Amino acid sequence: MVERDVPASRADTGTGNRYDRNEWAGAFGDLGTLIPFVVAYIGVLGMDPYGILLAFGASMLVCGLFYRTPFPVQPMKAIGAVAATQAAQTLTITPGAVHAAGLVTGLIWLVLGLTGAAGKLARLVGRPVVVGIILGLGMGFMLGGVKMMATDWLLGAIGLAGTLLLLGNRSVPAMFLLLLFGALCTVLRDPAVLSGLAAMAVDFRSPSWALGSLTLDDILIGTAFLALPQLPLTLGNAIIAVTEENNRLFPDRAVTERTVAASTGLMNVVGAALGGVPMCHGAGGMAGHVRFGARTGGALVILGAILLALALFFSGSVVALFRIFPPAILGVILFLTGAQLALGSCDFSNNKGERFVTLVTAAFAIWNVGAAFVVGLALLYLHRRGRLGL
């Protein structure tokens, strides 16, 4: 069964990174969100996979070395969803607009982090709201995982059952067998996938400046339609919730909202310059890495190094490589990530009113974290003034 907590993470009091088999397994615990968004950016918007993978790889490498916990680097989900759907429908979202969104988002969070404003904003948010956001995110991930598994119920059910049986086995990490199972099923069903993998060729590329071709339209669209709507979601999930999750699991390696905001800003400014997409530190990503065995920043260093190698030498073959992992298998990863996040957030207040705030916030967070953030704050304000009648 999925554990509510991860006692081993509290027992690991060492501050250095490790690179053992469990860190390797945990490194892939966030593929359920990473791969679908990367594929959408490449397939729908026609973005260059080189810049995307380079920015992700560099950010993960630095975060793993700096934070020394499985501190995640994920695509910003609201921006990714809007960019993919609007580009498919109206063709107004361009790669330049995505780069501009990353630059603007990065500058905002860099300023909020360096000035300490991010920490002040976080302190205005009560714990019932934070717990509700984390719970709702977990449930949302579980629902997303179920939808992905629904693309192939048999494959998803077998993958989920086998993974649950092996989750507690640290000698044979479940992630390795899950990915191997998915890859074998893909090859057996479509042998042509092997031809695509066999055609992979080394094609070295060096970093380049991606912001020189930005237009005024790119900046305006990227700011108004992508960057600004993402801000509440980032504050709730990628600043406050991930800080709470990190400090709950790794109290000996605690972080602050100010530091997380600054690193969010820095990696987006640099990432945009490299041709990357907007990135954040999502609480769900940490739950995924931890769920599959990661206990240090070594997992992020491992995944970052892999992505850097893909970017520098195999960026033209990324889509063919990602095809080997079926959506149903990625759904298993996403479902278990959500379960880890949701169960770990069930430390509810004893106060009836605060529990109500948490549950309503969680319900909204399943749908939209930004809306949950606003509704939760409003309800908590009313409760503390005795206007909820609870």
C-alpha cells in the first residue's frame, strides 16, 4: 500500500547527496508530468527540444546540488496547458511567447525572492489553506493518472498492481521494473519503435541565445495570457506547498519561501535565454521523487545529467525516445505521486472551521490551484472573524 509518510526520509540525517540505485529510481518519479508537457511543447508548438531539455537539465543539476533534497523542477502547468490548447486552436501562442513568459515569470519571482516579499506573502497564507492546496493537488494528480491509465486499462492495471507490490522493496526499485515493463510492451505492440531508436544519431549542439528574436507581440502575449495567470498557482504550489513538503520530509535540510522564489526566478530567466519553457518547483514533483526512493538531491543530479546529455547530443531524437513510455505507465507514476502527496497532507487541524476551509480549498485545488488559493484565503478570513458559523 502507499504509505502516508516516508519515515526513511526523516532518518536520513546526512546532508550529502547519494547516487545509489534508489536515487536512480527516484530520479524518474516525476516523468508522469515532465514527458507529457515536453511532448506537447514540441509537437503542438513546434518548439526546439534542445532548449527545453537543456534548461531542465541545467536547472535540475543545480537544484540537486544546492538543495540536497529531491527538490523538483517541473513545467509550469497552467502555462503549458494554455500554450498547447491555444496554439492548437488559434495559433496565437508562439515559441517566442513561451520564452517571453518564462522571462517575465522569472523576473517577477526573482524580485519577490530577493526582496523577501515572497516570504511575506507566504506568511499571510494560513496552514489550513496550504494543507488544502497540497491535498487537492494530490487528488488532482491521482485523477490525472487515472485518465492516463484509461488509455490502456490492462497495461495500467498491471503496472499499478506490480508497482504497489514492489514499492517497499529497496533492493529492487519498483520504478526500474515499471519503466522496463512499459518499454517492453511498447516494443511488442509496435516494433517500429525500435527502428526509431536505432536511428538515433549523435548530433552535438552548443548553447545559443534564444531571446534575440523576441517581438513585442511575443512579450505582450506571453505576459498577459501565460505569465500573469500562472502567478497564483506558482505561489500556492511551487513556493508555499513545496516548501511545506520539503520541510515536513527533510527538517534537517529546511528551505524558505524566499530561497525557493529566488531559485524559481533564476532558473526561468536563464532557462528562457537558453530556449527553455517556464519551470517551477512543484510539491507533486517532490512527492513523486520521494515515492520511488529518492532521499537526497542526487536524484535531481542524475536526471539533470541525463537531460543535459540528451539535449547536447540527441535532441533530434527525443520524441522517438519518449515514445517508448506508454501513457498508461506514465499514468501509474502520476497516480502514485498524487497518492503520496495527498496522504502526506492529511494532518488536519482539530478546529472544525479550519477543517472546512481545508476541504473546500482541496476541492477547488483539484480543478484550479489559483482559484483554490483565493477561495481558501477568503474562507479562512471569514472563519477567523466568526462569520462561517462553524
